[in-house]
Amino acid sequence: MAAYIVRRLIQSALILLGVSFITFVLLYVLPADPVRQIAGRSATAATVESIRQQLGLDQPFLVQYGNYLLNLIQGDFGRSYLQKTEVAQLIVSRLPATLLLLVAAIACELLIGLPLGIVAALNRGKMIDNGLMLTSFLTVSAPQFVVALLLLFVFAVKLGWFPIGGYGTFAHIVLPAVTLGILGSGWYSRIMRSSMVDVLRADFIRTARAKGLGRSKVILGHALPNAILPIIAMIGIDIGLFMSGIVVVESVFGWPGIGQLAWQAIQRVDIPIIMGVTLVSACGIVLGNLIADLISPLIDPRIKLR
Amino acid sequence: MADASISPEPMAVPENGPSVLRRLARRKLAILGLLIILICVGGAVFARWLAPFDPYEQFFDGLTLEGAPLSPNENFWFGTDLLGRDLFSRILYGAQTSLIIGLVANGTALIIGTLVGVTAGYFRGIVGAVLMRFTDLMMAFPALLLAICLAAIFSPSLWIVAMVIAFVNWVQTARVIFTQTSSLAERDYIAAEKTLGAGHGRIVFKHILPHLIPTLIVWGTLGISTTVLLEATLSFLGIGVQPPIPSWGNIIFENQTYFQSAPWLVFIPGAAILLLALAFNLVGDALRDILDPTQQGRD
């Protein structure tokens, strides 16, 4: 187990190194020039050159990348070109909002998805099952921003129950979390349904029924605890999905997390911030997958760590 | 001379052509999906004849006296947008954008994924290892962030958007194809072919690729849904297909300031995106059940 974790951690570090390299290459070769952005349109060639030198952007690619890595190892993500602040500081100040949304969103996904999956499994093949599965397809196919705007329109604009955007109180988090909850719920309900269907076919359920246990006891006491196990590992993978989709929801709802930070930085070609957020998100994805892989064998001894 | 060649060998693919369609037709949800796709393709192909107005024309009577968009009425069925253009016509032409991107981006992703997956799975060795590690790496990339970044920095056009989407979407296919190819490459009949002196090209094209077709059909269908959603998202952020070319995503982007007073401008194109993505998901899922033997009896 310990050896496995060490190996996976080394692998994860290598993957992150690769992510940093590819992002760096992409940002280096792309036609946008951050110096022009900083200097403004009317800057003279001399000003542009001096800014370029100041930022070290006149150096060869490998030197730039090497310096970036050296700083990164010391926890230094560089300075934002435009905000003149440490990127690490910006990310740290934004991260709590994103993590809060992450927890709230996954809670919503589970709260919506799991009951629907269980109901569908118990009514397998009936109308209600088909209806719920169609619903799960709908949620998987819905564009994030359309759901976000729809919820905003109904619950913020028309009904006025929640604020249109922003951050601070419990009311602010409801709509973004529910948006993500609806979108992710289809995925959970389908996994829950198939897991529940498998468990309900198992011998120990037949035994429990044969013992004379009531339907609700069989379902809640025997089937559910076993069927829910695969979901736990899924949450790890879900963290990754969340991290890669955070930009849209945060910008629609004006949620001050790292997604919004990234979106603002992208528009201004503020490369250090883009790099930083990409790396932090990639960390989230890698960690999420690692957690999923570590939890699976604990839950189901048939799965072996390789 | 030609007589020297061996008689055509039996097809490697099980004969499931007609039966697939028949089995698809038995699923209500798949029929619903096919119907939506048909309507959408019809709308896109015949947009020129079906559209009541020119999608680019800004009508003088297309705005209220205060300059606000018109709500749906008998003249403009879906209302008009912020510039007084007919929304229905723009939605029809927008279907072209979505489908072109869906096909081009997803086709490219499928080709890249297959190339990488087959090369890594069949040849293995250092090349295979490098390719698969690169795939792992791409899996750890925050995909949407990457796409947004690329699209924002390139000045976006229809084709660049398609390529950006292909660039982030090939990874899943590569993994699935890799797994399948590596298990196929271990089979006895492949070893037999090799002993008989068959070249790599012959083995890959005659004995590997045909077996991958069902998987490619399934992933090709499901992938279009992902692609349509990604295009819509990029266009919604203003970094996808650029106005005035209509795309369902950029119609929402352009009109979002009117979202409180003219919600149809957001929700009609939104519903179109949802329906198209749903349709390809429904059909793709049904195809997976039909074509993938391991999924059989699991529904």
C-alpha cells in the first residue's frame, strides 16, 4: 500500500510536470503577446522592449521554463503581469470560494442523483424508470450556462428568492451549487441505478428476503449500503470534472473563485495566472483520481491496487 | 497475375448492419434521438429554403420603437434579436454551425484518438509507452480551461474552434481504442497472420480496424454531443464562432444583456443546444447497448 502510494505520487508529480510544460509551450507559441497587453497600444518599441526584458520574456524558451520551474518548486507561481500581485497569493485568496462551491455542488449532485437512481432501480423497466433515465440524459446533455441562466431567470429575476450573483451569504451559493448539482446528478443517478440493480440481483438479498425481512429493511439495510460503495470512488473523479468546468459557472454567477480568476486572466493574456490556475486545477484532477483509486480497493476487496 | 491473390476472406466484422438499425428502431428513446437529429440536419441542410428571412438582415420593423427585440409573433416566429434579425432564421443557420463543428471536430478527434490508440496498442514499445503517457497527461488537463485558453488566444474562426475542440477531445477515444487494440493484438489469429508473413499494414487494416468499428461508431456518436456542448460553451463566452455567423452559443452570447427582458433570445437557442446534445447521447447510448457485448442484458 505504502509503496503503491509513493509510486502514484511520483507519477502524479510527473504528470503535473508534463502539464506545466505543455501549458508553457502553448502559451509561448500562441500569437498573443502579453507585453503588448501590458504596454498598451500606444507604447513605443523601446518601452515594449524594456518591459519584455523586465519580465524575462526576451530569454530563450528553455531558460524561461527552467526559471519558472525553479520558482515553482519554492512555491512561487510568479507575479501577475497586470495585477502586480503574487499569483500564489491570488490563488490562495480565491481558492476557498472554489472549494466551498465544490463541496456544495457535490452535495447537491448526490442529494439529487442518488435518490433518483434508487427509485429508478426499484422500478426497473417501468414508466418511472424510463422517465428518470430520460431525465438523467437531459441533465448530462444540458449546457452548463443555459441551466445557470435558466435558474437565474426563474429564481433570481422572476421570483427574487436568490441574489443574481455574488458571494458572501448562504443564499449566494444556492443557485451555482444547484446548477452544478443538476448537471452532475444524471451521472450519479445512472451509476447508482446500475449498481443498485446489480446488488438487488445478488444472493445475499435473496437470503435476506427469504429470512422474511420486510422490503424497506432489505433495501435500506442490505441493498443500499452495498450499492452506494462505487459512488464513493466516483466522487474522486467528479472532483476532476468539477475543476475543469469551473470557469463557466463562476463567471455566470460572478463567483469569486479560481475559475473567474482564470477567465479574467485569459482575456488579458495574464500568463502567470493562467499557468497557476491550470496547475492548481490539474492538481485537483490528479488528486481526485488518486483518491478514487485508493478508495476503491478499501470499499471492494476484489479490486487490487496495481 | 491477380489470380495469385487469395480469395476474398470473410469479413472480420460480424454481420450486424441491418440488425443494428432494426434493434435501434425498437428503442423509443433512440427513435426520439434519431428524429431530433433528422430535424436538425434537415433544418441545417435546407436552411436556405426553410428560413423565412435572411439571417443577417437587420429589419427596420424588427425592433420596438425603443429599440428592444420583438417577442415571438406571427411574422417573426421566434422573435427578433438585439439587432432586429429574425431569430428563427438564425437558429436554422446556427444548426449548420453546430453540425459542421460536431462533425469536423469530432471526426478529427476520432481520427487522432484512433491513430494514437492503435499505434500504442499494436506496436507497444517506446512509442506506445510515450503515446499513452501523453494521453494520461492530457487526461489531467483541465480540458475546458485549456480549450478556452486556446480559443481566446487564437483569433477564433469556425475551423480553429473545431481544431481546438478536437485537440481536447481525442483523449477518451485514444484510451478506449488502446485497450481494445492491445487485447486484439494478443489474439491467436493475429499471431497466425504474422507467421504467415502478413505485414503490419495488412494486419492493422484487415484485422484490427474492422473490429474497432463498433467502438468508433459509439464514440463517434457520443462525442458529437460533447463537441456540440463545447462549441456552445466557447461561443457563449465569446471566444467560439464569431458573430455575425450564427451559432447557437453566440446567439446567447450576443443577446445575454437582454436576458431579463427578452428571455426567449437565451432559452430558444439554449433548448436547441440541449436537444441536439440529448439526441446524440440517446442514439449513442442505444448503439453502445447494441454493439457492445459486455453491456448486454445490463439495462
